[in-house]
Amino acid sequence: MWKIEPDRLLRWLKSAAGISILTAVAAAAMATMDRGPHVLVNAVVMGGMLALVSMGLALVFGVMNIPMFAHGEYFMIGTLVAYYVFTPINTHISTHPDSMLSALGPLITIVAAMLVGAIAGVASEVLVFSQLRKRSRENWVMNSFLLTVGLSVVLINGHQLFFGADFKGIVRFWSGAPFSILDVFISRDRAMAFFLAVLVVLSFWLFISYTRTGRAIRAVSQDETGALMVGIGLNGILMLTMALSCALAAVAGASLLFMYPSYPSVGLEPLYMAWFVVIIAGLGNVLGAVVGAFIVSLLKVLTVEYIGSGWDFVVPSALIIVILVFKPSGLFGSEVRGILDK
Amino acid sequence: MLLEVKNLNAGYGFLQILREVSLTVDRGEYVALVGPNGAGKSTTLRTIAGLLRPMSGEIRFKGEPIEGLAGNKVARQGIAYVSEAMNLFVNMTVQENLSMGAYTLRDKGLRKDRLEFVYALFPRLVERQNQLAGTMSGGERKMLAIGRGLMSDPELLLVDEPSFGLAPQLTESVFESLNALKKRGMTIMLVEQNVTKALAVTDRGYVLENGRIELEGRSRELACNDHVRKVFLGV
């Protein structure tokens, strides 16, 4: 199954996906030689977390057909939960530096954020999206899009109302000296964030490809009627999808709390970045989103490095325009049906 | 009676399509539902399969009422529906599509038996095991759709327009596999526009016109019926 066939490899290299991945790798290598390895390290750490957010976005779009514009708010919920869980743990650690909590505390924090994220996802599915689905499925994409925008406004203002608009951040999760790889110092937090991202992406991929429920999720995304016909209960799958994708965003938010303190609109930047990724990768393509996340994050790091930090949204947007002109289905879009087919 | 439909009314929104449709299918029977375009044949199957909520009427399967149950629950009762559009999972391989067909079966041994059964019925699918369903030809997809339906070990197979969009040769081979199934005791309800063909292979038939059952009887007799010959065969 894993045999390498020369013509298939050649064909892949010539495809949009192959060209873009190769260009990205080459650009990363050149920038690393030119400016130093921190370029690569930054791109990879940010790419890992961006992958979590974008995967969730792609999943919600692919399975539920919802263009989710409230996804950043689940990231925000992750940061908020992490802040309120980790602050007391941190006080405990500072008085008892040798306790078990200094190692386990951050993990407990992230798991708590994941659970709350999943619950928030289920709540929004039950209270918002399933209500719309029950009433009308006409113009579903447009109506659900408007709902997500409304949900985003409500959640951002809810945060401001109940928790205030100030920055609620922490200095770091893990104390100790930074790791040094390739002459770059990587703080423990960044290294752990990347490690977590890899772990979550990998387990998610295994889940979606090999388990019965994972297959059912893919089946629903490919053909809802077909899924009903083989006996898959739609409501359960839709709820699970929403829970998973919101949990992914919350994990990203929680593990990046040391970089992004919690404040009401903290989710907007990851939301826009994730949309860049999902559009580049092809709407609804979950695995493409992982690769796309690294490409976008590299692009952003390179822009900051060579052009200036004010341009970090301009360049990806310009690239999206170019890609959509030449390849409307996205770079890896060939294997998924476009939104218009649904 | 395996399936019993009584005074079924169904449609889409304000548009009523089926009017007081009543029909029965007995265990082991091969029943045709024929009629002109737009008569409501597919609507009848969709309603039985739970993809469309009936406005009124009764559908009983093995004596239990199933009208108004969602599609996934109907599938779990033992009714497999092979739609005209096939509704395959296009980005999954043939093998994955078949294993999705057995989604409701928990017993591993039974799943394996069913897979062997389907592969024996459609040897072509064995060759295509690892191909994506979306990249196959129309005839192969039809076989896969029927195969996926059979994976759940159903007691009743509803087949919608197996000849739709297929070359005559392929149509023939799809009908042959349905015949083989019938010989093994499968209960099949067939919806078909090709009236001659459908009445030639089935035991019993219903003629649906404008949402009403106009005629019913043994297929051989229906094929000779004056009304049928005039309306469908142009004789």
C-alpha cells in the first residue's frame, strides 16, 4: 500500500498540492539559511496550533456545511478557561515548587479547556444550529453563516460583560530553562505547544480514518442521505462533530495562553488565519488543512521577517486571491466536492 | 406480510404526489412498481425508506408501524434502500463504502460473511476494492450501491431505477444480479421505468399513475394487459 510508484509521484509533484508544498519547503530552507533557524522554528510552532483551529473549521464546514465565523470564540473560550484554571494552580506552584502540579498543572488546564470547549460546541449545536435545521434547510449556508456571525458577537460581548475587557494572561505554563535545538532557544511552552499539536492532530487523524464513528463522520460529510440510508444517526454525528471541532479550537487557545492573553476578541486573529488556511487547502478538506496551516504560518513568518509585521495579513490575503483565480477549489481541493455540489 | 402500505399520502411541501397508495410485499417476493415519469414511484420508495415523512397513511414492516421513522431507524429495521442517485461516499474506497453499509452490524463474523457474499455477487467490485467510489463507471457504481445495501443483511431491498443511465449491456448484468439475489430468497421491490424489462423479471407488479395505484397483478398478466400495453408500450 505504501509502495512508491514513480508516475504517481511525478504526477503529484506536478499538481498544485505538490508544487505548493515543494515551494514552501524550499522557501523555508532558504529563509533558514538566510536569517537563521528561528524562522523555521516559529513557522512550525505556529503552524501546529493553526492546524488545530483550521482542522476544526474544515470539519464543521465539511460535515455540517456551516461557514463558521464564530470559531475564534471557541479559541477564546479555551484561553478563558485556561486562565481561570491555571491561575490558582500557578499560585500553588509558586508556594510549593516541587509539587506534582508543576508538571501536571498545565496538562490539567488544557484538558479542562478541551472539555469546556466540547461542551460549548454541543450547546451551540443544540441551542442554535439544530434549531435552524429543524425549522428550515433552505438557504442553509447563508442562514447558518449569519447565525455564526451573531453567535460570535454574543460570545465576544458575553466575555466582556462577565469577565471584563482587560488582558488576562500568564507568563508561562512550564518553568525551567528553554530547550536549545539548532542554536535556537525554544521556550518550554513553545516546544510543548508544538508537541501537543502534533499529538492532537495525529490522534484526530487516526480517529477519523480508522474508527467506526470517525468513518461515520466522513460518511456524513460526503453524502448525508447515503449516511442515513446505511443507518447512521445524523443528530449524534452532527453534535459530535461540533464538539470535536470546538474542543480542537479550545485546546489551541489554552496551549497558546502564554502568547495570547485572554480578552474578548482574542479569537479574531486565529479565526482569520484559519479561514486563510481552509480556503487555500480547499473547503472542507480536513487533512489538507493541516498542510495548509504550515504553509500559511510559514508565509506569515516570512512576511514578518522580510517585509514587516504590519503586512502579515496582507500577503496571505493576496495569495488567496491569486489561488482562487487560478484554482477555485483550493490547492488540495481536487478530492473533495465543492460547496456548490451539495 | 413483510411490508404493508395502506392509504399512503405523501409529497413535498404543498405538493402532494402519492394519493392513497396501498401495496404489500410478501417475504421472498420480487415486486415491480412501474409507471410513467413523475407518477410517484421514487416518492413511494423514499417514503418507505424514511427519507420523506408521509402526510398520512400506514407503513408496516414485519407488522410494526414504521411510518414517520427517520431514515437511519428504518435502515436498522432491515430495509435497505438503493436510491436512483446511489448516494455513495465518493471519497471512500469500494471497500470502505461496503464496510459503511454494514454500519449497523456489530458482529464481526457476520460483517465478514456479508462482504464475501457481496464480492461473490459482484466479482467486479473485488478488482476495484481500493478504488475511490467517485472514480468508477456508472455500472460499477450501481453494483456498489446495491452491494452496500446488501451489507446490512437486509430483509427487504428497495431498488430505484437500476437501469437509469446505464448502457443496455450493464443494465442486463445488474438485472442478472438482482435475479440471483431473488433466487437466494431476498425480498426485492423494484422501481423501474423500463416496464417491459421490469414485468419480465418480477413475480408481481403494481402500476402507478398520477400518484395512484391503477392496476396490480401478476407481472406476466400485467404485461399482456391492454391498458398497460397502450400506455407504456405504445401498442
